[in-house]
Amino acid sequence: MSVGRASIAASILDADLADIGHALRRLERAGADRVHLDVMDGHFVPNLTFGPRTIASIRRRTRLPLDAHLMIANPGRYIGDYVDAGCDSITIHVEIDEPIAPTLEAIRSAGRRAGLAVKPATALAALEPYVPLYDIVMVMTVEPGFGGQEFMRDVAIAKVRAARDLLAHVPADGEVHVDGGVNRETAELVGAQATDVLVVGSALFTTGCDMAREIELIRSLAADGYRLAVDDGQPPVSPATGGDGR
């Protein structure tokens, strides 16, 4: 959507869901690359948000890709509903107490991108048994369940670059997402870890925020971090312009 290595997935958790159409139009005009959907069930995490019916309504109101992050205890039971709702990618948590492989296989069989997320205290090794089955690794840099938490710097440094090794089976299309506390203060560090997708939430929906300026600033800071820390000072190249996306 604009020059820069990393994409911005805008979480609507802090948007006014009573006027979601307006929030989506703002995100489109502001240059967000995707919409991030935090689905919570009040069991896996101590909060309750929305489900597939709301997502289906969102799908009708935007052309932006929809990334669903299912923070729910039994996603396998409902994957068909989220596919039918129009999600382009669906990420589940490795910490759930049900078989993971069948759910990832179902997501991919439906032609959607499958992801596995890890809480801050969960080692990346927990994802290794499922390596052939996912396209996305989502590194949580806050405890899942609520927006506006403080970013866990040490978790990002320890996990994000290492997560790339778990995507060797999808070298062109695999993505590392960072979710939690991403804003203008943390974007450069997140970009320096070679993050592909920055999930940005409360920073975009604060009162008086210039959303377009905030998105461009966060994207630019992430690109600077990548250029300085990873790419030997070379300017970032957007995958859309022919870069390798790495």
C-alpha cells in the first residue's frame, strides 16, 4: 500500500464497534494494510469481544484483508464459521488444550493462511511440531486479552528474529507478526527484528489521533529499524515493488 518493508495490521479492538463502517473507512483512507480482528471468548483470555457474525459484517464493509486472531479455547469447533465470515488469515494459539494440527490443516484446506501465536512466556519450541502446517508466526509482546498494555521488549528481541527459522518451509510467503504494544515508541525496535506485520491498535484510536500520520510514522520507524539493524543501511524495499520481503 505504501513504500516500506513491514505491513500495518490495524486492530479494531479500540474502535467504536457501533460505527464500524466509519472506523473501516478511516483505516482505508489512512493507509492501513490489513484489519486485525481480536476474537476473545472469556475463557482462553479474560475478556469477551466478537465472533464470526460481526466479522461477516466487517467483511461487507471493507476490501482490506482480514486477519483473525482467535484467542479462544476451542477454535477447531468454529473454523468453518470464520472461513465463511471472510477471514483471509486465521491465527490460533499453540497453548490451547485441543489438537492443533487438524485446525491448521482445515484453515489451509479452505485456501486461507494459517497462523500460530505464542504468549510471552511460551517458548518458540512449542511451534516446532507444526512447522509444515502454518504460514504465520505471531509473537505476542503483551499478555493476550486486553489492549493498551506495555510492550515486552525482551520478548521481542528473544523471539521475533528466531521465529523466522520456523517459516523456512514458506520462504516467500511466510510472515512473522508482532502483536502487543506496538506504537511509535516501539516500532523501530520491532522493525529491527525483521518483523513482517506490525499489529497496531490503541495507538490509532486515541482521541485526536491523526490516523494516517500515525500509520506512516510507525511504518517509517519500522523501516528505519530494519535498515539499520538488518539490512546494512540499505533502504527498505516493499514486497509490492519486487523485493524479496525478507
